[in-house]
Amino acid sequence: MRETPYEAIARTFGICLLVCLAAPPARPQHRPGDPPQGSAERTASEGEVGRYEMMYGSPEFHSLDAEFDPWPNRQAIRTVGRVSPLPGRQKGMAPLPSGMSGPMAPRYDNQFARYQICGDRVCVAIVPVWEVRESFEAMANSASGLALEVIGAVDLVPVEGNQGKPGPIGFQVWKASEALATTRTEGVPGNTLEPLVRYPKGAEGRVVTVSGTFRGANLFDDLPRDSRRSEDDWVLRDGPFSIWITGKDPKGKGFSLDARSKADCRFRLEIQGAVQIANDYIYLRAKKIQLLGRAASE
């Protein structure tokens, strides 16, 4: 039975109504100069952040402690440092002295930057992209000067209503995560090995404090045998992560462990030392070793 023209119109309208009701509303475009987002827009999906990785490529590591040269524009950059609010950009904070220059002035500063990431000598101003702005600020405020790893790129900051004029240059960040802290408050246990093993370049040359289980002279083949550089080197392990300890025997105040004895591989140690990288392996040149007690069975 053929449908009448009126029935066809009604059927088409009904389908359109169902599609229109089911379709999500178009997402408004936000830019660094826009007002804060609504609660439904605060968390960015991996796809949204992923577009920055497609735009800027794989991140290159640049240390804040090296002699600072201008970072390449429009190239993804990974760096590690202490994140803190920029003076003068947060309520109740004294502004930066006018005309400040030299190592104390944050690089790539602009009117949209409210935070900075600092090494020992150099700070870089940060503009989080709109997708992660609120989550970044929450992390930065809770970090309280601890080390974070950030990934971003130096590029023109888009400004809505700028009539086609180029925006200011800024270090725009789309990813931030906890990194290995390089200082430790007295009495606080050392860091796990995971951040050091995953992001070794961020700690290379620094003095860090880590903790793990003593594994002797690689008695359990935690590391390739040919990666051992000295007969005195021994292994520290934490979960699936292992590093070489060099420059100091496994002993300290009130204890002495034998690197040839598996029976001694039942203890946890806290080690302070300088990070070295060679052939993609991590060597911690120990300065101080402390016994933490017996290790739980792994």
C-alpha cells in the first residue's frame, strides 16, 4: 500500500526529530583568552589532546638546567622542573619588577601565562591549552613546588577577537604529570624508581633520593650483564624497575650487605646519589645509603 505525501512528510519529520534529539550539541570553541569553561567541559578527552601531538610531533627533551637557548618553535618539547604561580598573576602576589631581565625573568612570558616551570637557573612561563587548563591549575596548585614533567610547544597563543593579528609567543602545555622530585624533606621516604626509569633525562646529572630492594651484583639478572660497568656495581630494584648503583658499597651506619649473597637481598635501602645515563642504562653514583628494613616478598 503506497503512502500518501502527508504520511511521507510525517515519517521524514519523525526521523529528523529522533536524530536531532540524539545528536550532542556542537562543542563551543575556547581559546586561551576565553572565560572559564563549564563543568561539563573541564576534562579533555585523549582525542582532543591528541591533536596537539599530531600538530607538533613527538616531544624532544630540553633541560631547564642546560645553557638556555631559544627552544624551536612549533616542535613538541618535554621538560621537567618545579611548577609555581607566576608572581603578579595570582591574587595577593607581588608582581615581577618592571624591566626584569636575565636568568630571573621567565622566558616566553605573556599576558596569558599564570604559571612557570623552573630549573635551577631558568624559568619558562606556561600557558595551558584550554582543554587541560583547569586540571593543570589544580595540579600546579597542589604540587607546591614539586617537580612536574610537562609537554608543550612554543607557538603563537590564539586570541579570540584579535582581528587576525598574531597573538603573543608562549609555551603552550597540553600534558603535565608528576616527575621525580630532586629534593626530599628529612624523614620522608625516598621516591620509587618508576619515574626515574621512565623519564631519566629529566633527572640526569641531578642528586636524587630513591628507595628499593637490594639485589646484589645482579644476582637475579634484573639487568643485562653487559650493562655492568664496574665489578663493584650492584642493583637496586623496585617492582619491575631496576637501576645500577655505583661508587659506593652497600653498607652504612649499622649494616653491611654482601653483593654476592642472595640471602642479603631481603632488605630495602634508601640511596641518595647523582644520576648518570650511559647506553640507555641508569647508574646512580651513591653518596649516602640508609637501611630501611626487610623487604616484602616480590
